[in-house]
Amino acid sequence: MSNRIKISFVCRNAVNFTINQELVATYTPKAGDVAIFKVIEANGSYIVGNDKLNSTLFNGDAIMLAFGSRYATSQLEGYVPNSPVQTCHLLGRGGVAGVLKSLNSKMRSEPPQLEVVGYACDAYGKVINTIEQDKLASFDPTQIKSKIILSIGSSMDSGKTTTAAYLCGGLNRAEHKVAYLKLTGTAFPKDARFVYDRGADYVADFSHFGYPSTFMFEKNELLDLYQSLVNQAQEAISPEFIVIEIADGLLQRETAMLLQDQAFMSTVHSVIFSCGDSLGVFSGLQMLEKLGIEPFAISGLFTASDLLIEEVEQQLSVPVLRLSQLLDGEALDCLKLQDLKKGSFIAQRA
């Protein structure tokens, strides 16, 4: 094993540690617990380092990761182990390790196989945990002052992040101050960086508070995390709009919990819905209608095809927005139209 430890993005704040190898046989890790791993089979993969740069993995490398669970229908499913483990897999390149349960058949190879070398412990011998739950604020809908636009999708890879990015870019071009927050998912700094490059004034995600992943966390903790991220955005730039992305699809556990929560939805000003195909639009809108949610626009991967857009527009009156239209500010027109229907017109910036 290499003497140099490659530290992952999730573990960027884990410093001044010692490695306890004896715990491997007896300790059951929790989400966020930090450990040192030896790469057994790298399979041509990489991790995002603590400097946000990609670090190629090789057999024998020593890497620092945090335990977490992951839900990714187009890639894999994995969990924090429920007993002491000596081997596991890399579940997320941002620095998430866990026990692999299932793999999408389209994946060419398994994620890197890892051996648990030891746990990273602080000066008191306690296993370091990345999650800063004690820093979370309590959820209070009355403290959310910005207009929250929720970016949700029919499934993983339906275009939620790209939709959010171009929506932020369009709002920015129209001289509205806008923040982007990713509330749920698996830690990977690429999404927030992409949205910032496209025009958001401020970006952050759940990993800001040390979460390797939000999969399998309870609703109340997610609501506190939501409040905390919004608070920081409001303190940093006082945004007029905050675009909130929730990972994966409508059927995903945390997404479903949040969309069904009346207190959470009471803070949401508008919803934009992304889909990968035209049929996903119709089935998704039916599900949202049952929840009392009416998106102000539809976008996503399907808008790359004029034929798919035509199929949707022939059947629905909900506006369909291409990326170019989001960037050109047409989303604002749709938002204003929805507000007129609600009797709460958004005033233009002076």
C-alpha cells in the first residue's frame, strides 16, 4: 500500500487524525465515518480530491473516504454496512464508500473494490465523522424569504441539473440575484461548479455540512439541512431566487418524502419539471397532480428532440422550455403567467 493517502473531497476537513486498525474487526461504521482504504481493484476509476481535482486510482493506493449510502438507478445501489466490514466498494467518486447491493447491467465494470485499513480517529480516539449535524438550523418556513424554485425530474439523468443551471443563467441575465442549492444526492462537486459557471451567483450543496450522501436520512434532518443551506445563501447574497435541486426521480425515497411534505412545499414558490422522454412527461405530471403540484414549465433531456417536444405540446398546455429559452429568460414569462393565475404577480426588477 502506498504511504501517501489520497484524501477525497468529502473528507477535506478531516485533519490531524491517527489511524486505528484494530477497530476494523469490531466497529460498525455510521454514515459520515471516515476510514482509510486500500484499493484492491481500481478498474480505471478516480476520486475527486480535497482540492476538487480528479485523482486517478491505482491498485495499492491508500485513500480516505467516508461511509455513505447511494441511490443511482443508472449506476448502482449501495449502503452503509450494518456490521463491521473488511471490504467494500467505492460508491461515489466524491469520496463515498459502502457495501454494493446492486449494479446497473449497463455498467462495464464494478466500482473499485476496497479493503478497510483502519478508521481515522481524533485526539480522543473517536472515529472522525464528516457530518456536522450540530451546525444545522431548525426548519422554519417563516425564515425563508427568497423565492424558491424547485428543480425536480422524472428520473436520474433526466436533466435536472442542466435545467437548473440554464434557469439560473437566465435569471442572472435578467439581473436577478440567484442562488443554486442541491439538497439531496451523493457528494460530487461537479454539479454545483457547472451551475456556477453557467451563471448562478452562489452555489452550495449538502456536502457543505459534511454529508457524503443524503440517501436514507430522515425527513426532519433533511428539512433542517434545507433550512441551513437556505440561511447561508440568504446571508451570503440575499438572493431573489433560490433554485433547489432534488436528486433522482419522483419515486426516489427522499424526493417523495419532501414533495409530500406540506410544510416543505409551502416554502416553494414554483416547480420546474425535467424529463428524459415524452412519456415521462405525462406520467410525471399525473403523479405531481395527485400531490397538488403544477410545474410552471417542463424541460429536460427530451427537449433535445423537436419530435419529442411536438409530441408533448400537442397534448399539454404546460410550457416546454429548451435550454436556449431558459437562458434567454423565457422562464420569467412563465413564472409571471403562473403568478397571475395565482394572483401573486412577480414584480419586475426596477
